[in-house]
Amino acid sequence: MMKAILLTGKPSTRADITQYLTVSDKVDKPSIKNNEVLVRVKASAVNIEDFMNAVGRIFVSLTATKDEPVVLGQEFSGVVEEVGSKVNDFKQGDEVLGHKFPLKVRWGSWAEYVVVNKKILVKKGENYSFSEAAALPMSALVAYGAVRAAGLVNKPLIENIHHKNKKPEEVTVVQDDKNKALFMDGAIDESILKDSKIAIVGASSTTGLMMVDILASRGVKVVGVSSSSSAAT
């Protein structure tokens, strides 16, 4: 058995979802197929699609009832508990993160355990906490998709690029004297802006930051556009 957050009915609006959520410790622990992995969940994210699925999306979500509840949740991080016979890339004890696509899914990641296909897992980096890792998958997929659509994802990665090793306290954000809307790292030559041909609107958002990082890590010069309150980000 395991503990999980159950959706036991169909809310009429997204605001009503909490009326149909309950915590139960009497949920059957899921079993795996030969190409699947059982993950003990350490952290699970909440995003807008969870609420959309709870209210109901035609051809996508299942309708929850008291007799047949639904466990929401798509993004998660955790530790591998068990692997199927055809899984070679992961082993028990590996720290991982993943995204369980919610197409007709009854058992999502708002639970103590989640079962997923081996293809949707990646190993968690040591620099990320479980909470940080659980917040990555969907935004990373959106960012990657945009960069790929622009035809830039196949550019070679640059090793030891300077921004990868910098700590926040090592960056001094400077406002340009002539253009008050322009903020830059004081250590960077402003002339690089002349060669920048890509602007990321909403660069301080989770997806925007990831797009900037993916591009900069491939040597693409980028200008980030965000609100003044997010300039330091």
C-alpha cells in the first residue's frame, strides 16, 4: 500500500478542485511492466495542466469518481525503487526526475510511488534538490521544443562556458546609462548586443531562463526581455 492524494470527483471549475481532493494511505502500490520503472517520489510539482485535467479535457483526462479516483500529477523527482527486466539504464537507488504525460492516466505523481516508462526518466544532477528537480520537466520540454523549432538545438555545446560556473554573488547587474531599459552583467562587453539576433520575451520565467541557458550554452548570443522587477534574474 502507499499514500496518495486522490481526486474523487469532477470539479465544475478549477477553483473547486480542493473540494474533491483527499489524502489516503490505503492506495494499492503500483506494479511495473518489463519496460517500466517504479520511483519512490520525493517531490512532485503542481502546474496548470493538473487543474485542467481535474476539470476534464476531452480525449485526454479520465473522470474521477469516489469508486474510481484519479491521482493527478505529472512532474516529479525521486529514487528508483524497482526496474523492469528490460530496463538497463537505471538501477535501484538512482536519483531521477521525469514527466508522466497525462493521457488517460489514472495514477499520476501526487503519490508515494509512481510508475513510468523508462524513456521519460533522466538522472537527477547532484546540484539539484529533489524539489528543484521536480519543477524542471515541463518547462524544460517547452524550452527545448522552442529551441529545436528554431533549428538551433543541434549546435554543439560549449564546454566550461563562463556563465555555468558563476555564482549569483559574483554577478554585478548594471543599468545602462543611455538605455535605462537595458541591464547587463557588468563584466560583459556591451558590444556583443550588436551581434545578438535572438530575443527571449519573458526571459526571467522558468521556461525563458531555460531557453536562454540552452542557447547561450551553444554559443548563441541572446537578449532577454523581462519586466524591470525581474532584471536581476
